[in-house]
Amino acid sequence: KARYLVALPGHLAPVAGGEIGSIEKLDSPHPEMVLQWPAGRLRLRGTVVRPRAKYLTLLPKGEQLLCEDELTSLLLFSDASFEPTSGGAVSLD
């Protein structure tokens, strides 16, 4: 089972838990992340990177450092466009 590290072009600070969007086209070289907002959707376009080395997520627990997960691929999102609920898309470049 593939595990991904997701890199976003900014700071994401949701105010509450729960679903914030979805990832589309994950089986292609250029997946898209769609984040829902009251005024529309933010569509992030990215690239799948499969490095030779694997990445580990580490969890500090007391005086130990535990390996929590092994990540095999990176999802790098760099291009963004906003799709307002009232009309056409707006590029954020």
C-alpha cells in the first residue's frame, strides 16, 4: 500500500477537524487536490515524486523515538486556481 507525504504551497490551518477536500487523479503523474471553501473551490495541481530513499514519520514518546510510518512517495502541489461558485476559474499565479 502506497503512503504519501503531501507538500502544499502555503500554510494550511483548519479551524476544526473533519474533511477539508479531496485528492483526484492520484493514479496519474499529476494529481489534484480540491479544497472546499464557502465561496468556491481551491484546486491545487501537483506532481508525484518517487525518491530512491524512503521517508519516515517519527513519534517522540518519552525518551524514545518511534517510527510511526514509512512514506514511499511525495505529492508536491505547486499550481493553484480558485473556482468560485458563481462562475469561471481564477488563476492564483
